[in-house]
Amino acid sequence: MRVHVVSDVHGNAEALATAGEGADALICLGDLVLFLDYHDHSRGIFPDLFGVENADLIVELRTARRFDEARELGRRLWAELDVDRETAIEAAVRRQYAALFAAFPTPTYATYGNVDIPGLWHEYAAPGTTVLDGQRVELGGRVFGFVGGGLRTPMRTPYEVSDEEYAAKVEALGEVDVLCSHIPPEVPDLTYDTVARRFERGSRALLDAIRRTRPRYALFGHVHQPLTRRMRIGRTECVNVGHFASTGRPWALEW
């Protein structure tokens, strides 16, 4: 059995269309939407609406952790645009989802990232795509558990939940062979982004579950340029499967 795993697709539908080649199944750990590319500020929903100069500015503010100023800039830009914010964003996200879900091979098993909009997924997921969040599936004799979304942050991305809600989803999985999530467990080496120069939020509940249930693997994404991509916690191999938007390469698990 061979499974390919991707995360942080962020609009890369072209590479996603070939990500399942040579595998029995594809697993996607979320963040399909590209709102703003921090490497190429001309790409994404934000620059399409407000231009590259404003994208440069908001990246500068967020990177400096000046979140209040970034939010104020966003409010001013939306007011000047004079369109309904929710309508404009949903239309742009729908365009991206149409292309991205069409690129998924059969079978695909997917969960949400923190920038995704779960309420839209059922409209685009074809019969060959199974969406899981706080749920399990058996593949080739191994049990895979999925936990989608992220924890609350000053960034206020679309799918952030409370620590309690997230922990409940982790608890619902029970013992699994492979623990699949969008965000990493709360370990400094796994949560620190070396380019953004900040710690992203990891989950204490995931870390506790790894120590308690000892899955073979814990797979995740979210941190695009992690200090450590792979480490062992007890018997569990923890793997950041990579920033698929930039690499275009899936991570392979074979048994």
C-alpha cells in the first residue's frame, strides 16, 4: 500500500492533479485556499482585490506582528472597495475550490486547514473524495484519524476553533495508527517557522494523544518552513509533509 500526503496546497491545482500518481490513495491535510502568497505577493485573493503594493504592506505588518495595524489596513481597504466583503471572498474561494477539487484523484481523503471554509466543501467534493474531521478511516489495514482546522490566533483565519473543541475532535479518534492533522503538535521545533520568524500554534491535545496512544505516525503541515521537519516522540514519527504550494511534491507513506 502506498499513500501520498499533501498539505498547504494554497491554490496549486496544477501540481495537485498529479500528486496521486503511483499511489493507492491521496491524503490532503488542508489549506487549499490561497488568500495571500507570502513569497510572491502578486498571487492570491488579496492582491487580486487590492493590488500588490497593499499586499506588500500587509505582509510587512503581519510579519512584524503588528496585527492591529494590519486589521485596520484591511478595514480601510474593504471600505474603499465598496463591495460586500463576504460575497467577494466567497466568490473568489469558490473559483479556487472548483479547480482544486476537480484536481483530486480517486480516492482522496481530506481534512480542512485553518484558511479553508468547511461550509463550502460539500458542494465541490466529488464521490471519490472523503472529507473527515474528528473521524477515522481504514486504509490497507491501518487506521487513519483526521483532525482539521487550527486553533485561535491573532490572524483570525476562517477555520480556527477553541482549544476545547479541538481537543474533543482529537479525543473522538481514539487509538489510530496514523494521526493526520493540519497543525502540528505543540513542540517548539515543529511549530517555529524559520522564514516568518515566529512560532505558529501547535496543539497540546495532539501532543498528549501522541504520548498516550503512540501512533506509528503523526502527519501534519501548516508550518511552511519549519525548524525541524521530522522528529520522533516516543515510538511516533512526527512528519511535516511539506509546503505543497511551493514544492509540488507529495510525501509518500508505504507499507
